[in-house]
Amino acid sequence: MRNPLLQPWLTEKSTRLTEQAGQYAFKVKAAANKTDIKRAVEEKFGVEVQSVRTANCLGKSKRQYTRKGLIAGKKNDWKKAVITLKEGQVIDYYSGSTDQGEEKQSK
């Protein structure tokens, strides 16, 4: 898989995990497996990954009442990965992507 990482998952819980246990959460592609995710994080951020945990999250059901009746729908399902780094390793989300950072600085 080319790049399974979609975006960092920044919530209060994931921030607490980062501060206390050195774990980072990412939203990843649904077809990604643990080895793909590990390889992508190590290449993109230059860190050593100790373990990867994944969870398939179900999309929320949505209902909207209109004049013509009830419209039911559902948001897309998604996958979350929690990365545990080796001791002393950190990820800086803002300087991790070198491709876009160099382009912006040169302009």
C-alpha cells in the first residue's frame, strides 16, 4: 500500500496517551494492515515503532426529518491505528512531512 496514513487523530484521549505512554493515534485507510502502517510511520517520521494496534470504527447513523419524511443515512466507517514508539522517540506532527515543508519554504 502506498501511504496508509490519512491524518493524525488528535483528541483529548490521544493527547493524554501521547504525554503519558508515548503512543500516537492516526486515522488510516481501511485496507491498511499493521506492517504497512509501521513501515509508513517509520519512513515518514524517522522513528522506531515498537507496536501497532488497530481498531475498525463504525460510522455514525444519521437521521434528518424533512417535510417529505425521514431521511436516514450513515457516515463512512474508518480505521484508527495507535502507534507505540520505542523509549525516547517522539513524533512532531508539524515538521514530520518533509515533502510539503520544503516546498513551502522554497516559495
